Amino acid sequence: MEKVARFTKKRVEKLLLDPSIVRNRLKVESTISNAKAFIAVQEEFSSFSDYIWGFVDGRAIQNKFKKDSDIPATSAESDALSKDLKKRGFKFVGSTIVYAHMQATGLVNDHVVGCFRHKACAR
């Protein structure tokens, strides 16, 4: 993270020539600014994990949806986290992508109740 936070304009220009990555200037530059914001959050909260888990009171949200179409794209918690991340200078952190992150990292259990992973993830 620290290495990315130190990228210079010259490094950005070099990256924008690299065909192996998404060469969108705004996304490349936001990656650098997000790295700086991430470090600031770590310094303030001891860890980024402690920071984001604070938005769910330290416990994963256990939803009990019956079908995939019941699963929302956002939540009140992802709205709040997205808003706070933006306030702290993060970019490309809308509520939908933040909710997907919360699902992927276990802050939210959105496995439908019939899924074999629902109970395991509820523990």
C-alpha cells in the first residue's frame, strides 16, 4: 500500500501505457489516492478492518433471503460506509461496490437460506 501511495505522475504515465491493466487515468490516479486514504484510515483506527467492521458493530449482518432476487444491491450500512469513505477522500466507492465488498469480506451474509454456505457463514 505504501509503495502505491508513493507513485508519481511519471509512474502514472508509464502505467497508462501498460496493456495488461485497465488504462483509465481516473482509475489509476484514484488507486494512488485511495492508497493514501487507506493508510490514513489505518493510522486513525489501528487497522482498516477495525474501521469497516465498525459500520456493522463488529458483527456480520445475517440476512435470511429466500431467493437471489431478494438480495439488495445496497444497504443502509453500505450507504453509510460509502459516504464516509468518500468524505475521507476515497474514489470509486459507491454504495453498490461497497456492498459487494461487504458481502465478499463477510460483513454481510447474503447466502440465501437454502444455500449450503448460509449456515456455515452464519457462525
